[in-house]
Amino acid sequence: IHFEGIIPFTQYIAEDFAPSRPMLVMEGGVDPADVEPELKIFDMPSIERICFFSGALSEINGIDLLLKAFSLIPDPTYRLWIFGRGPLESAVQEAALRDERIVYGGFLSNVEVVRLQQKATVLLNARPTDQLIARYTFPSKLREYMLSGRPVITTVLPGIPKDYLDCVYVLSEETPEGLARLLMYVCAKPAYELAEFGSRAREFILQTRNWSIQGRRVYEFICKL
């Protein structure tokens, strides 16, 4: 009640805690100067289908779902690359010991992670939507994924603005079976189609979420208060 306006990560922060105040949803942005000007998509053997995750290894990020879904895909050409650390690190390590297709790469610098993302067939954001925190946060990892130029699979978290959803593959059935089906559907697509899809997502972020545009939105919002 002490603010004239609210600039939250998601609309639900304002709706739940300051419903009477004007709001401008601002989930973040990018500086194009910090992004590689050209994509460096590596030529990988066509038989390998690399499913990629980087981030905190926790229930919040759907690590259990990723591991269970991957176990339902018997195809020996699939790979699951996981990078990061967290409370489920031991579970990931055990899965990698059971299944040689799973690679746990530990914790790497952001520069190294971004380089490896560009080698992937598809990037994974399987954060469950039924957690309370999902209502009040935006997964910044999604923006990073999209900037890689590789296609992304994501759950429809409440905090993701609707215009993002045209640029990603949406996981609507948050079950191991549902994710396994979607992974196989995406990975079966021709390489050129996946490259084009990923490139469109990258351009969407660069053209609509750069800080020049986001800063203008903030300025105009403040001027109207």
C-alpha cells in the first residue's frame, strides 16, 4: 500500500500482495552485447540425440522427472547431459552409473555451459508447475536456453509470459511418460527444422527482451503513474 506501482517478476506477485496497484510485469532482459553475435552450432553425429539440463539439481527443477522420463526411452542413441549441483546430485550420479547414456558433468562455469548447450539436440526445463514458488518466479534458465539457438522443452509455469510459448515445445503432461513422448517427438525432427525453431526463439529474446526495450517499458510505466 506504500507504492504507487509494482514491477514484479510475475503478475501473481502483484495480484496476490498488491491487487489495487498498477503493475508492469518484468521478468528480466538481456544485453545483446553479452550474447555471441553468431550461433556456433556444432555438427554432431546424426545418430546422437542429446537432451540437456543445466542448473540446480533439486526437486524444484524437476530432476526426478527428467531421470524417470529418460529411463523410459530405450533407444541407445539418446544421451542425457546434466550439469549443476544440489541436493539431488547423488541421485544423478547413481543414474549415470546405471545408464551409460547419462553424463553428469558436475558444476561448470557459465561460459562452458553455454558452449555445451549449443551441442545439444534439445534443452530441458522440467520445473513442476504445482509448486507454490512457480507462481512467483520466472525461470531465468529458460531465457538463457532460448539464447543458445537450440530448441527448448518447458513446462508451462505460471510465471512464463504467454508470448514465450510460441517459441518453445510445451510439456503439458508433467509425467515421465509425457516427457518421454515429447522428447522422442522433438528429437525425431530433422536437424534443419530444429535449428530453425531454435533460431526463432533466440531472435524472439533478442528483439523483444533486450534491455533497451525493457527499459522503455519501465520508463513509460512510471510516466503513467
